[in-house]
Amino acid sequence: MQIGIVSDTHNNLRNIDKIISLFNEEKVSSVIHTGDIASARSLEKFSELNCKLFGVYGNNDRSEIGIKEVAENNNFLFQEPPNVLTLDNKNLAIFHEPDLIDDFLMQNKNIDVVIHGHTHRYRKEIINGVLFFNPGECAGLNEGRNAIGILNLKNLKTKRIFF
């Protein structure tokens, strides 16, 4: 099972259209958004995905009018971080800000993958047997430097797709 991962779209509607198209082309089984969508209109665009959308609200989402209603109306499974999911027998913890992760992992030992955003920087590392992944920037204006991630849940291999 392959899932898509996207972070910090920050209301860049042009990039969101590309992101949706890329995930649909890759035929991912679900997409995880790590927050900072930044508007209800931007979140609504994700209804064009051909799969389920999971995620967390970022610091730029928490005061946005209508964003929680759009998530609810589209059956997007969003919540305040962390959002803990089990997909394909892997336990995933989704965060926006990475500074909440260490305390969470001290209380939760059965996590296989931690996915986060906020930094706009690529991160892929294994710490104490847990994969930490952030695909990096995807709201930028420099074509070819934005990236989304694909995670294979069978073997925990990742790849980045630049656009």
C-alpha cells in the first residue's frame, strides 16, 4: 500500500492542483496532509483526490473560518495533532509542529512512522526504529523545487516527487 504525504500547502491553489493530479496519477490509497492548508477553499480542492484524506490542523489553520466544516463535509479525517492511524498494519502519528513529537513518543511506544510538517524542510531519518518523514516544501513559487512524498507501507520506503 502506498500513501501520499503533503505538507504546508499554504493556500497555493496552483500547486494544490498539481499535488492532487500527482497523487491521482500515482494511485495512492490515501493522502496525509500535515497541516497549514491555510484556507477552507484550499482544503475543499482536496475533494478532487481519488482517495481518502487524513490530516492535522497546522498553526495557520486553527483560526481559519470554515476549514473544520469543509473537512467534516468532505469526510476528511482531520483533527488537532497528533492524529494516530493504523494503515496496512503500520502505526502512524501525524503532527504539524515537530516539537510535540518527543513527549508523545515517550508515552506511545508502538509507533512505526512519524509524519510532520511545519519546517518546510525535507526530513527522512530513523530514530529508535521509528521512521520520521517530512516531504519538505510544497507551497513555494520555484517550479521544480516543491515536493510531495510517497510512502510504501509494506517496506517503509519513501520517495519524493518534485514539481
